[in-house]
Amino acid sequence: MGWKDKIRTVFQGNTNEIELRCGHTIKSHGSSVARIHMHDWLILLLLVVIEIVLYIVGPFYRFVGKDMLTDLKYPMKENTVPVWSVPIYAVLLPIIIFVFIYLQRRDVYDLHHSILGLLFALLITAVITDAIKNAVGRPRPDFFWRCFPDGKDEYDKWGDVICHGKESDIKEGHKSFPSGHTSWSFAGLGFLSLYLAGKIKVFDRRGHIAKLCIVLLPLLMASLVGVSRVDDYWHHWQDVFTGGLIGLFVATFCYLQFFPAPYHTEGWGPYAYFRAVEEVRSSSRQHVHPTNGGLEVERPENKKKILSNAFSSPDIFSVGKMPEIQLGAHTFRNQGVEVARFHMHDWIILFLLVVIDIGLNVIEPFHRFVGSDMMTDLKYPLKDNTIPFWAVPIVAIILPLLVVLVFYFIRKDVYDVHQAILGLLYSVLITSVLTDAIKDAVGRPRPDFFWRCFPDGKGVFDTITSNVKCTGLKSVIKEGHKSFPSGHSSWSFAGLGFLAWYLSGKIKAFDRRGHVAKLCLVFLPLLVAALVAVSRVDDYWHHWQDVFAGGLLGLTVASMVYLQFFPPPYDIDGRMPHVHLQRLAEQRNGTQSTSNNPGCLTIRQPEVDVSEHSTHETRPIFDEDVENGRWRH
């Protein structure tokens, strides 16, 4: 198999899909699909009309007193992301991808439902966003200059502003909350992320983090658009945060109306496709049978059918214990090369992340406007780092690696050590790229920014805008614009958070035996990460919000990456990576014996330490991995 075929296999997965080229094209089924959803397209048109009306009507002109203008005096700037470009990346870009996938699969159900779902996500988001904009009427950060373009402010007897700027600028100045750019971006690109997650089977438990990077890319793009709205002083951060939540929530809701969840067995196709295929099967009375050329695999489209087959199949259940792991069978010597080759593309993308992160550290961050009246929280003294920069990789990478290697020397499982190391590095590097991208885009000043900018203590400000005119060293000032989020915190929680997940699975922290000492071991890495984060506030290198956001970012990425390689720690097989479980399932399917009593149902023991299996629970719970012979308690 060539390298192109290998990569194609990774992103298509080892699927049980039924034949895709089954005649569901635009020519053969397009008109019937559109006719069924005619009322949906009419409602879509109605949403367009409502959106136009909301854009035309004026927003509520909120009271703006003289003492409220402190955060409304940011300078007026052009949009980094123009308004005309939003439909291009939020609508046209996803549709191009949908069409490309249609040309590969020839599935009109998928094309129609993805386009319809995308448009619904965008238009519902737009209507909600503009309705709230008009109702709230929050002033933008640059409202002062929209209201008083000459800088001469006027107020009535109640203290409200009397604006003499352009009416269109003033009207637009009352549309800050929530951010329309951000909500549109997360609606369109968030829908695209969910769509890609289903198509490339990102949650197939094969540990290919490259897939996760592809899914996160549209969300990163939407996030950068949101950040640009704060950088351009068109929105407060609360506007962007709320807009992103609205867009992502609506996109998720609309996507799940047309497609199964991406982690579902059938997450690669729309509901309508499987209904159409089931109708064809029912009408033709065709069933799946073994043939001379091999065994055709039937998809689990109907769970009742699968349950019926499962309880009558002697291959899925067997009497007696399942074979235990041979701890010395999977070492670097006999399996290392094969495992590394299987994940070659993941290692290549890991190297690409390193290059991207180096580039993000070289470029200049956004130099945010800092007025003379904003220096109150930026005059903390300059201090050295309690945790130096060189110590962060030791804490976040080297320490977890040593723990992983200890477990390898105990268990001799190359699958476990490879997946753990790869997952740890991906966790830290994805977090690092996200952190540095946000740092450069946001450009928030550090708490000690005043002394970085004016080392002699003499502040110099622009006479018109009151922006700072720094006299300090360029490198020190550059570092002073990298406050949000905290890199020390995100790295620590990414590496040590991954270690906490890893330990909780290895020591069976959630085995329901009441050993709280195990929980203490799991919390220990998180405590170290928290102390690193606290030191960043104590050293006056970060505001508390920077540390909180950095820790949350690192822990979120660590959790997502860990679950790509390992089952959740509370799973009965939580001690082993997915790939090892799959190998054991293949071995078991080829060697397990059948029951002498076909009416007897027995449950497989966990793959790890069969002898430790608790007997207090004996009722199996069916899950979607029954086709692989896996059962959980």
C-alpha cells in the first residue's frame, strides 16, 4: 500500500459503510429530496426577510453618561475582517467542501442536508444576533469618537450624550452586543467542524490526532475572527464570547437535526441516507450473507436488529475467561516499528505544529491601545519568574514522560507507551499553538506593563488619543503584550492534566472500591499545575483571567487528546489504549471458543487483570462496539 493510500485510509477509516455509489445523485434523487424539504426552504426564505428587517430598523439608543465613557474611548479602526468577507468563509467555504465530498461520494442526501443545515445555522444565528443587538443597544468601545468625531463632547441635563457625528456611525455604534462577525463565524465554521468530524471519523478510537487538528482548524479560524473584533475596538470581549456561544450552540443544534453525532457509528452520513437505504433493502428483501469472495458486513443501522443478532450469536459471547494480555508480547523490539509506521503522519503533523509555534513566537504581537487612564492595573513591579521558562518543559513534558516510561518497564506494552507519548506531545503542542496564536492576536498588556514601557517611571502619552509612547527595550515591550492567556498555565495543565488522566486509568481511580489514596495521586499533577498558575499572578506576569483561561485551555485540550488514544478512566478497559483493545479483539475473534450451552449468556471479563474483576455487577450494558465483541459493565 502506497503512502497516499495509507493517508486516505486514515481519513476515511475502516468503515462498515454500505456501498456509497448506489445512485443517490442530484440527477436521480435531487428533485425528490428538494420537494420533501420544500417547506424548510420557504422558512429559510422567511428568515432572510426577518434578518433584512432587523438590519433596517434602528437599535435601542442606550443612555451613555459622561462617567461611562472610560471604556468607550478606543480609537476608530477599519475592520481587519471586512463585512463582505464573512459570507465567503462562513458560507461559501463550507459549501465548497460539501460539494467536493459530494463529487467523491455521489450522495445527494449528504449534499442537500449539509447545505440546508448550514444555511439554517447561519440564518437562525443572524436573526438571534441582530434581534439582541437592536434590543440591547450596547455602545461599541469606539463610541466616543463615533459620537464626537472632533473630540468635543456634549451632554444634556440628564448627563446623556448629545452626539453630532454621522447618523450611520452612531447607529452602528449601538450594536456592540453580541458580535455578529463572531456568531456568524462560529455558526458556519462550527457546523463545518462537526461535519468534518463525522466524515473523517475523528472519534474512531484509532488515535489519529491529525484528524482532530483538521476538525479544530475551522474553530481556530472562527476564534481568530472573534479576537480581531476586540483588536479592532468594534466589540468588548463579552460581545465576542456571547456571539461565539450563540453561533456554536445553533450550529450544533442544526447539525444534529440532519446528522448523527460525530462519535456515532453512522456519524459519517445523514439520517435521510440511512432511511433511504433501509427502504431499498426492505423493498428488495435483500439480506447480508457470506460469499465466496468474503463476508459482507452489515451496518448496525437498526439497533433492535443488532441486539437480536447479538443475543443469538455464539461468536460474541463465550463461556469462561477471555485471554489475558501477554505483558511481554508488545515491546519496542517486536512491535515498535509497526506502531511508529502506522502513526507516521501523526508524527509529521507534530513536527509541523512545532514549526508553527516557533513562527508564532517570532512574529510581533498586536500592540493594544493603552490609554493614560488605563494604567491603574498595569503598574505592578517587574519581577523575575518563580518558575523559569526553561522549567516549563521539564514540568509539563519530561516529568510525565518519566512516569509513562516507568509503566512501560513494568508492563512492557509498546502500544501504551507510544500512544501516551504521542498524546502528551500533541496535548502540549496543540495547546501551545492555540495559546501563542491567541496571545499574538489579543495583545493584552501584562500587569507590569507600565515599567516595561517606561523603565524610568516617566509616562509619555499621545496628546490626542492618550495612547502610550513607550521608551523601553523593544523585546521587553513585545513580551509585555503577551498576557492573555498564560502560557505557563496552559502548558502545565496540558502536560500534567494529561498525566492525571493517564494515572487515573492506570491505577483504576474509579474502580468503585473506595480507595481515596488513588484519587490523591490523580490530583497531585493538577495541584502542581495549579501552583505554577498561581505563581504567574504572584509574579505580576499575568492577570487572574489569563491564568484561568490558560488552565482551562490546557485541560480541555489534554482531555480531548487523551480520549482519542484511551478509553475514559472509569471504563472497564480504561488501563489500555484503544489500539491495544482492537488488537486483542482481533485476537479474541480468531481464537475464542463457543459455549457448549447456546442458551447460556456469559460476559467477558475486562482485558486487563481478569482476576481483579469485581463480581458485584453482572448485568451487561450493550454499547455500539458490539461488532468488535466489546462489552462493558
